[in-house]
Amino acid sequence: MTLTPTPAEPTPAEGRAPDPDGAAAADALTPGTDAPTWPAKFAERYRAAGHWRGETFGGILRERAAAHPDRIALVDPAPERRTWTYRQLDEAADRLAAGFAARGIGRGDRVVVQLPNVGEFAEVVFALFRIGALPVYALPAHRDTEIGHFCAFTEAVAYVVPDVHAGFDHRVLAGKVQEATPSLREVFVVGDPGPHTALADVPLDPAGTARWAASAAGPLPHELAFLQLSGGTTGVSKLIPRTHDDYVYSLRGSNEICGVDADTRFLVVLPAAHNFPMSSPGWLGALYAGGTAVLCPKPDPATAFALIERERVTMTGLVPPLALVWTEAAARGEHDLSSLELVLVGGAKYSEAAARRLEPALGCRLMQVFGMAEGLVNYTRLDDDPETVVTSQGRPISPDDEIRIVDDAGQDVEDGAFGHLLTRGPYTIRGYWRAPEHNRTAFTDDGFYRTGDIVRRLPGGHLVVEGRAKDQINRGGEKIAPEEIENIVLAHPAVHDVSLVAVPDEYLGERTLAHVILREGAGLVKATEIKRFVRERGVAAFKVPDVVRFVDAFPQTGIGKVSKKGLRSAADSAEQH
């Protein structure tokens, strides 16, 4: 693979006045779903521009398998190296799709997929794409609280898990969730199924698969492909509806910017269900280009560097804390990283000092990425000067990505001034799934998504990210809603009140600090007890407070609300003394 600069794109539409044609967005729904979609005028514009080309994920895999059937599509290195050619992945997806269909999973059904970076992940999601069923992407770290909500809220009919991963038995979790979720008919397990169904027993034989394929009607390009998780600030995650049309366009645009082609060997270091390693350009981008996706079971340098050397990996994506760890580890020179050409860093703000160290340490190019699962993705470019790469978070993929930066009153600010980022475009959603009340505040009347980010725009169109306007905590790329954890801590019998805030951290970017006010007469309560209480409520480990600090009172705003800004300032002062 040769990395060459992409041609200059047209300047993104900026600072446009509100468009009354966008007002229909809140009332337009993707047929047969609870997902707001693009008004007809916008859909026609995006098709005319060539952004939406009528492709589906199932169709893309079929085309790649026909074009180069024996090329390696997927590598799963652990515990023993397994590979899938494009033909083998295509055939596996068909057999599994036929098996799912025989068990009553149909078009539009939701299936929660919680798998680590294993080859079966790709088999499962492509099988669901073929049927037109919707994968609901859960992360391996999610536990009872999150999985229970995803299954119940989506009325999922099936749930796909590993047997045991990272010491946790997902079969036990699946049993508890199934008991509490009437719609959940099936649990499929990669590995030893225990009381559930082994995924290996689901695919049909060739004759059964052929019969299914002859009668199957796959999804249409404008229909939903899957549901992703948002990093919302109010309780558990909102669900992000992505269509085949819009998501495939983001892949194609990402590939063009990043120089992805058939020679690309992309290392999937972060969880494969995350938006960043899936599409920026990610493993789906690699497969779209006819390249190879190499699954990494653990992100630590020892594991990843060995795979880069053995598989001759050319590209990968990291969150800033991991990029810092890799930068430090590469200095030891224990592995040959010479095949690595490009590292993308995103998911959280990457400090300029850390960015300057990456290229010399890893011997490859750096590209910064700033985006969101709801849509808009920005990249620095291969032909950007080095200062732009280390000091900005890039500019949008598409000439039809519309960007507004506004003040607190919703008025556009001057270029170079910080403000709230609003956006709409051909791959930015028009509303969350089954969330009409939230959509009224998360989106403007003319269809712009309020991202919650504070940014400024440079003269060349690149964005510099200052931080979050919302209270959401970004812990090394994992998003935490303070309200969710606060509600759990408040259930502790000794706790009177709690407020969770972010504090700066050299490696994670942000870590969590829980300020806790105890009930009168509660006696001695240790921080470890509060952490254990949260952990035992079945949340993901990254949501357990990093630090617990007991206080007598919270600072308040002028109208009597808890001042989280004051708590963060107090925490910073305490750190400095």
C-alpha cells in the first residue's frame, strides 16, 4: 500500500442559515422503524452527489467475494491463527443467515451482539445484514445494567455472546437477562454454550442455505443496517440508527482520505463494535477496499506489536491513552514495526505533546480523527503540514458535511472563536431510535445535530476541539454518563448525595472522581466500599469511579444547583497541593 495525499475536497458548507426544508426531519421515519431519517430533499441531494450509491453491506461482501474470492479478508490470531478468504466469509455469512432465519430471526428483528475481537463477530453481523435483521452493538465490558437495558429497550429476539471472556462468564449474564426479557427467545454462544445454543450449531447445510438464499429478500439501501450505542450524558446509552446508504458512504470517504486499498492490512486493536475501529476507516473500511482486517485480542504493545510484525500490518487506530503507551513501548525496539505506515488517533482529545512523539517512536505517519457514532467524522490529511496534524483534529469527510459553530444563544460565532458544534450531512443521523423527547433537544428544528462539543475552526476548515459542553466523561475513549453512576451510588444506604466529575489524567485524558456526602451517623465508610458497591451492581468496569472523595457539602451555583465546575476546580486544587 502506498500512502498518497487525496485530492483537495470542496470546502464544506459552513455557517448556513437555518433551512426550512430540514424541518420535516423530526417527522420523517425510516419505513418500518422508529428512527427519524433524512427528508426527501436531502436524500435526493445526497444520491445526486454520488454519496449514496445504493449499496448494502451484504451486497458489498458478495461483490468482493466474486471479484477476489481467494484473497484473505480476515485474520483471527488467537488462540490459533484462523483466516477467512472473501469467499469463505461470504459463504459463512450465508450459512449462518439461513440458520438464523430458520430459528425465526427476520428482517427488522434486533439482535444484541456482545463479542470480543474474534472472527465470529464478522460472521454474525454479515449474516444479520443478509437477513435485514439489526445488530445492536454491545461492548465486551458491558454487564447486567447495560445489557438488560439494550435487550429490553430494543425488544431483542436474540443475544450473541462468548462463553468466557477476560475471566467473565457471559453465559450466566445471558441467563439472567433472558429471564427478565420476554422477547429474548435465543442466546447463541461462541464456544461452550452451557445451557444455551452453540453458535457453531446454527448454520444450515449447503442445501438448506441454497433454499433460503433462493427466497431471501435482503434489506434495501435506505433501510437500517444496525443500531450503535451513543455516549450519552443521561443514564444508559441512546441507540444510533445507521442505514446502509449513510454508513457505506462514511466508509468510502474514510478510505479515500486514509489511502485504504486492497493492500491495506488493518489491525483492529479497539473493540470491533466501537464506531472508530469499525469505520474510521476500520475493519469495515478494509473489507470495503478488498484489504485484510487483522483482529487483535488485546491492545497491549506486547500483543499488538507481535501481530504487526507477523502479519505485516500497515494501519491501525488507537485512542490517546493507548497511543501514549505504544509510543513509550516502541522505544524498546523489541519488534519490527517497519510495515506500519499510518496510525489514526481519535476517540478523545489527543494532546499536542503526545502527538509530536508518535511518529518518531513508531516510525509511521499520524492522522488525527475527531468524530462521533452519530455521524460527522473529521480527519487531518496526508498532505497536511506537520503542525496542522499535531495541533488540530481534522476537517470533515464530505463537502456536504454542514458545520455550524454557535454561541450559547445559538448565533454563529466568528471563525477562530470557540463555540458549540452543530452538524448535519449525508452520514449524520436525524434522530436517535425511539427517543422523540430527547431528539427535540439533541437536534435543531432544521435538522442539525447538537454534538455537545466545544470547537473552533481554523482558516483551512480544520477543527480544534476544546472539550465537552455536556457533563459526559470521556475516560480514554469510553463514555460515561455521570447520572447513571450517581444513581447507583445513591442507592448505598450510607450515601446522602453524590456528584461524579471528570478530572484530568495523563494517560486516560479524563478519569472519574466521585464526591460523596455521607448520611448523618453513617459511621466509617471507605472509598473501596463505594467502588465495590458500584461494581457489584453489574456495570462495566470502566464506569466504576477511579477516585472517591468524601466531602461535607457541594459547591452550588447561584440558583442552588450543584456546581460541577466548582467540584472540578476543587479537585484540581487538591491535586496541586
